[in-house]
Amino acid sequence: MRVVAAMSGGVDSAVAAARMLDAGHEVVGVHLALSRSAATLRESARGCCTIEDAGDARRVADRLGIPFYVWDMAERFQRDVMDDFVAEYAAGRTPNPCLRCNESIKFAALLDRAVALGFDAVATGHYAQVVERAGADGSVVRELHRAVDPAKDQSYVLGVLDADQLARAFFPLGDTAKPQIREEAAARGFSVAKKPDSYDICFIPDGDTRGWLTSRLGEQPGDLVDVASGEVVGAHAGAYGFTVGQRRALGLDRSALDGDPRYVVGVDAPTNRVLIGTQDLLGVDVIRADHARWCGPAPTGEVRLGAQVRAHGEEYAASVHVDVDLAEVVHVRLDERVRGVAPGQSVVLYDGTRVVGSATIASTDQSGREHSVAVRPGGTVEHSSTLVPGG
């Protein structure tokens, strides 16, 4: 099989490429250039997209004796990941750029180009497993499953892959824990064996998301509003700089509040207001999500599944209902209330270790509770004393 090994310059993708070669495949290493800036250097960087990273990937490819290329994906990455990231925050939502990158870049643009050039599949260093089983018609069905190392499991950010993409995806590291991967890299003589792991948002090198957004959206002064009293309790320079569940750096006028801690419970983008409330308003158990993507056939009717709403978060038991007439809309009723669930995040659904699919959270609610905050599609927020279960 002819395989493109996506090589970021890190230890994981290096070992993944080596394992594909060991398995007898014809492997070509490809590094994705996601920025054309000459200043994209490792100094102060936290990601995997620097000029030095490309050099690290090339040295690994040379040691393996495989061809190596750099493919320019900067324009597509800017449009589909970075611009989307800005637009989502401006609309009062909290996106996950890693899911977007996997959906649009690594398993769309990269995979499409690889197939067009005659390759059969793409291999990456993600920690997840593809399990093959026999289908009802005798065909081979490929399922996406969690990695054996729960601390490194990345199946959440791969929940956007559909069956066609999974058919051409390989994740050679899913059956191994990270410490063993580093040991293997050292044994193979890879210079990246001790290279630190990259952080999630590769295009924000200093980790200052609010500052990065401000540089693109400018300051947009508005009010911090306490949902219980309706009173203005502070000011902000841009509602896009806040996310549900946030407690720090709120800039509250404490003299206008009691002594209880306050959190962001909603972002009302149309009015540029940030809604502040107490901890009891953070927990939600009703989620409506859209833009669903299924790793196989979509579930029908109401099913019991696990739901995960953050990349490194817990999995919660839930009842899930998929609209019969519109399979892209998913209703999730969690068995318990979960804090800090924001529109724009993805909910990834599991059946045991198997990834069923994912959807983008459009709204959240509290079932059967008075005086709750319901975050609606588009970022608007309602404070109601008579919320109907399920919103």
C-alpha cells in the first residue's frame, strides 16, 4: 500500500512513519506548511508548524530512507481553521481548531491530494485505533476507537471523520502508551525522541487567545451583566474574549456583587454582553447539536451512548436522539449536569470505546429547573424562571 505519512516534526509522527514502513508499506513523508511567514520560528512557539519542525521531520525521513516533501496548505489553513476560529469567537461560540484542522486539512485537503497522486492512505501520529470487523454483507468495516493510553487518547479530535475517510486512515500509535513511543524513538536514533509535546492551538504561539483575537477583531467595549439582578457589574473590551465557565480575569466590580464566586454563564454576541452568574447556573444536562458527522451509519431513534464535550474531558452517560428527517441534528440528554459546556464546542459520542460520531453544540439548557440560563443558537442567552425541560 502506498501511504503518505503526515510528519509534523514531532516524536509521534516520526514513530508512526517508521511503523508504517516496518509494516511493509511504501511510505512518503509529507510536512504541512501551515504558514508562509518567514518569522515562523520555534522561539516562543508552542505548536508544530515552525521552520525548525519541518527540518526535524526531514531529518527523520532521511534516517528512515523515505522521500520527503513539504506541501503548502497555508491558504487553506488560514481560511478553514484560523478565519473560522475568529468568526466562531466573534459569534459568541467556543470552537476547537484541532477538530476543524482534522476535518478540513489533514483528512480532507491532505487526503484528497494524496489520493489524487495515487496514494492509498494517510497515516498520522494521533493516539487512536482503527479496528476492522466483518460487516453483515461480508465486507470489512473500519471503526474508530479510543487509544489504549487514556492520558493521550485523541479520538475526540478525530470524531469528525466519516466512514470514507476512516477507510483511508491509519493511526499506528493507538495500541501503545506515550512513554514507550519515546523509548522506541530513541532506540531508532531519532533526534526528536525527547522533543516536548506540542500544544493544541499551534497558531497562537504565546498561548494568549484573547490577545490574538483582539489583534484581529479590535477592541469592542461592552458590559458584564449579572443574570440574577440584570445589573451591569463590569466592562469588557470584547465579548469574544470570554467563554462559558470562565472565572479568572473577568474584570468585575465586586462592590456590586455578594461574596459568591462568579463565572461566565453565557456570551450574548448580538448585544456584545457577557453574562455572569453563580456556579449553580453552569451545569447543563440538555444539549442540542448540529452539523453531525458519523463514523458509520447514523443512530436511529433514541440510544444510550457516552458523550464527551472537551478534548481531554470526561465521558458522560447520555440518551441521544437523532432527528429522523434531519440526521445532522442531535439531541443529547446527559444523566448528570456538566459544567462549562459552551456552544461551538463539539460533543463526541461513544459506544464503549467506539466513536459513533460528533456534532457541534448549538445550544445548552437545564432540564426542569427554575431560574436557569439557556444558551441558544447564535449565542443569545435567556434567563428564564420557567424553563421547559429540553428547552
